[in-house]
Amino acid sequence: MKTVREVIRRAPVWVNPEHTVESAIVLMQGHNVGGLPVMEGARLAGMVLNSHLLGASPTQRVGNVMTPGGASVSASASIREAADIMARTSCGRLPVMDGDELIGVVTDGDLLPELGRNYDPLTDLPWSDSMRAWAIDRLKHGEEITVLFVDLNDFGRFNKAHGHIVGDEVLQAVARSLSGLTDPAIDFLCRYGGDEFCIVSLRTAEDANLLAQTISHTVSEIRVQSLEGDGISCSVGQCGGKRTREREHVHYAATLNSLINLASRACTANKGRNGRASAHPVLSVSALDSGGTRLRLTRIEVVWEHRTARVQIDLQTANDELPIVKETLDLEGINRYSASQSAETDGEGVLKLVAETTILALRNFLPPGYELELTDVVLNHIATGQTIVTAVGQFSVEGFAIPVAGSAVLGDDPYRAAASCVLAAMNRPLSRIVARQKMQTGIS
């Protein structure tokens, strides 16, 4: 949500207590305002309004007719906070202070258009533009965000079976529940549109996953009297929570768009065929089977031509289960999976290019119905002086979108580390593929 500083429309104009009423009238008329802050040196002494000047002698001191003290608002306060102050004090304009400095005056006319644009009157939740501003600001300050996308199941059925008024009651009940589950200090909840809600959080991926499971359970417990026993359920998709700092070559809005899009797709994937929540509404990497890596890196080549890097990746099945992998995945005896691509980049960007090329090679290994996407590549500098490279992505299988992550030490060969962290991220998913194919074919 915007701050008060962002909606101030006028340069600061003020009077002091020794000014005459006539001077105040001239200033108000000249600047077309209905009130002025009264400053006594650097101190805010009060507020004088046009109503104070009616019937007053032109030669009277402003200090004799003003309202002493009075409310003010910080420039960093949200417009919602400013509106709350106005409501409590029955004042339609507030001096805006940046520390001890007066920087302007904000009026109810300045706030109303913003409040109407940013809040949904049905659920009393902000719309997505406020969420986006909050999330982008956190990214700019180097904080990591996790996105949870919440979609009500079969919401159209409520409207058709019970009418839109009851549908509105459902949305209000869900909004209240989500508000009770989120913490405004670390979460930003908004109504995204229709029957969709979105939460951007500073929680880790693991903590956000717990919140997602709690949301799914809590929504299923909601009872709306007008539904006459008809239950409510939701699907939740999640993405993010792994990055520790934003890179200069990444656009903040684009990063947020990617996270929202992946969370939305994960939410859709978590719906069952009939539109109801699947048996596992939120699935994380910890839910997968453990097992050894099934592919190994046999070749990595990075060739620079001016500012363009060309990357070649070769992968090969790595252990004694190779015949099973080849046969059950119908790979026609091929056990090498290669990919190459080139792009103009820089020293840090090439690590992501290596990771993306490794993803392309992995896709050649995956059977139909399986998908893998790279969300980000992160560099973390730890206390030992080492640098850790982490690949964050999403593995889609069996209708579920599963967040995955893997890390490697960025040693003498940073390109190999960038490829290795992708393989580490895929360690458990690849093991699951092999285990599933064994079950289907009866191979022990």
C-alpha cells in the first residue's frame, strides 16, 4: 500500500502563531487549501482551519484562534493508517512529518481515491496492486519472499446453487479465516480476484508450507449457515522462500511475476479432476522418497565469445540401475542426455545459464508427464568464507507441483558447481521416478 509521502500533492505551506488572521486567509486562498499547519520554530504547534477564521478579526493572532497540538501523521505511514487517524480525530487534513520536519499536508480527498483503488469493500482486504508494492519493496531491501496462492474449489457451484449473496458470504468467511492465520508483520494477504487470494510472506519455504497446510485445513472447517451443510475447500500453491538476496541483473517485478505465476500453476495442479482439493493439497520435497542420484555430469563446457557464453552439458546415468532406467523409461538404449544454449550474460549470470542448460538436459531424461522448471540460482556467502550456489525450482509430477532445491560449494570450478546443484535438487525426484517405474513393471 502506498505511504502518505507518495500521495502528498502540495508543497508545505504554514503560518506561525504570530501571523495575523488576514495573513492566514491570504495564504489559504492563494494556495487553495482549507487549513494550514502552525509552526513555532521547528515545532508543530497546531492547525488553523478556515472555520477558525470565520468572524475573527483580521488583526488577531493565529495563535489565538488555532487548535493547539492536534494530530499529525508520519510520512512513512500507510494511507490506511492516515485514514484511521483522521477517523479517530474527526479531522479531514493532517500535517505530514518526516521526523521533526514538516513536509506537507494530506487531506481526506488525497486518501479516498487510493483507498478505493487498493481495498476490496467485500472482504476488506487489499487488492493485488498493494501486495505487489509490498513484495517489490521487500525484494529491493534484500529480503526473501514466499508466495502462497489460494483458490476456492467449486466456487461457481456456490453461486449457482445458493446465489451470489451466499457466495459473497463464503468469500467473507474465507477472508476472515486467512486474516486470522496470517501475521501482518511478515505476511501480506490480498484478494487477488474472483475466488482467489494471495499471500506474500517473509516466511521460509518450510514455514510457508506449514501455513499452506493450515490454511487448507482451516478453510475446510468453515461453516456458513446459508450453505446448509455444503462444505468449503481450497487448493494452495506455493513458490519461493529460497533466495537470500536479489541480484542486480534481475528485475524485481519480473521476479515477483514469476513467483506468483508458479504458485498459481502449483495451485491449479493441486486441484483434483473434479475441481476439489487433491489428497495432498501442498506437497514439498520432504514428502518424496530418498535415494541416490541417478544421473551424473560427464561433460560441461563453457566457451566465451566476447560477452556471449555458450554452454554444453552432457549427463549420463550413473549406477547399476541404468538398465532399469533405460528400459522402464523407454529411452531406446540411450543413456546420455545433452543440451546446449548460448546467451549474452556476465560472470554471475552464466551460472544461471549453466543451471538452465542442465535443466534442458534433464528434460531429455524425463518421461512424458514430468516437468522441471528452474526458478532461480542463488549465491550465499557463509561464515567459513566459502560460497554456496543453490538452485531453486519446481518439479511437476502426478498433478502435483513440488518445490525442489539443491546446493553445491562454489569451488575452483564454479560452472560444475552450478550444474551439480541442479542435479542435487533433482536427487529425490529422480529416485521417485525410478521407484515408480519399478512398481509399474514389477522389477525388484
